Amino acid sequence: MQLPQRLKADCSACVALCCVIPPFDAVQGFGFDKPAETACHHLCADHRCGIHDRLIDLGFPGCIAFDCLGAGQRLTALAVERFGSADWRAQPEVARWLFAAYPRVRQVQEWLAQLSLAAAVSGQAGLQALADELEAEAPRWADWRADELVGWQHRVADALAPLARE
């Protein structure tokens, strides 16, 4: 079973948000400790990894295992739409917006993945309908207030809860 294309990472359409925004720890397979909102020191100016072909050898299996589920490219596209650029290095206002929005958008992409897979496995059309409703909100995810995020969190959890009992 595969996720829809919109829920698959496309690093070529992203400005390396996963290499900048989340913190990571050496003990979690990231080679060294990195604070949040700090670029990995292997990140090149073109937003590509300078050691991508040697990640495992250099102690970065966590980078290979990580999957943003398409949050990076979705948010990069929204930044370009909003600001005309997703250049977080040169534009502090873009950086602030991306850094604040990424955790939210990443979480929503995870909910979409869960709902999509659960709908496919269970055959419950209501799960896919909820995923479609959530997807329709995509242009607003980056700007959701905390209460909107929590509201969706409860809706998704409530929809998936019966499957955990089966």
C-alpha cells in the first residue's frame, strides 16, 4: 500500500526545511547535536546535503529515515506563493513564517497519511472524506491558530479510534 503522491517527500522542491527547523541529536542517528532553527553544517547554499552520498558512513542514518511526508515541498510552495520566495537565509520574515509553520504542516501531513492509509485498509469511506476535508484546508494550515490545530487533532483521533479497538 502506498501513500498518495502529495504525501511523499520531494526534496528537490524544498528548501531543506528538515535540515534547518527541527533539532536533532547524535544519539538519534544524526551525527551530531543540532539546535532547532539552525542549519545543519552539511547543508550547502543550494539547499542540498553536502554529504548525502555518505550519510550512513558518517553517522546520519536518521536523515535517511526521516520523512516529512511532503510537508517541506508543500510549505516551500506556500512561501513562494506568499512571499515570492522561500529563501529563509536571506529573508528573515520568510524564515520566521516557515519556522513557525513547519511543525504544524508536518503534523497535518502525518494526519493525512494516517487517514489515507486507514481508509484504504478499512474501506471506511468516512475516513477518506475526512482526509479530503482536511486536504481542502491546506492553503490555511500554515496559519492555523492553536485551537484550529487542536480541533483537527481531536477530529482525526476520534475518527481513527474505532480502528484501534478492532
